[in-house]
Amino acid sequence: QVQLVESGGGLVQPGGSLRLSCAASGFTFSAYAMNWYRQVPGKERELVASITSDGGSTNYADTVKGRFTISRDNAKNTAYLQMNSLKPEDTAVYYCNFVRRAIARSYWGQGTQVSVSS
């Protein structure tokens, strides 16, 4: 079955960096765009970054543009989110996601906690 497993979260000081990974299995990873979302308790889940199936195009939320970089390795069935210059407001649970539009179904990982604090 489809599995998305995020890793790489943790506690980091403001200005620090983290690299999140999303290991995918159970579907043809190279056929789908991948997304990273984040969510703070009591708030809507926010789209942070997206990457096309071949990695040729990316998009970012204005709040992370210039600081975060999304990438993927289709040979390893893994998506990444490099987060630099982290701010306290980046604190959230980060989720990996993709959508099978043909069946209107969205898939999510279990999330990984990122905490930015001094």
C-alpha cells in the first residue's frame, strides 16, 4: 500500500537548518508531483512547497521563499525539504503529500515535528 514516511525533524535554534526527508513506497513515485505542508495546532494546514514529478519545477509559499528548497531523488523514491535560516514561526508538524487526481485522493505521511527555539 501507499506509504509516506517523513524524517529529519527536531529542535533547532533560530537561524539553524534542518533537512526533512519523505521516503515513498507503494506507488510510482516518479509519476507524481510531491508537496510539503505544515500545520500548527489550531490552524489550517499550509502548503509550503511543491515539486513536479521530474523535479523540473518548484513552487514555494511566500513565507519560506529563499530559505527552503524542495528536491527529489526519483531513483531513491524520496523527496526532501532543505530548511535554512529557520525562524520560530517555522515551528510546526511537517507533512509529505501527493494527490492521485484520477481518483481524487490525497495521501499523507505521519508528519515530523520541527521546533525552532532558543
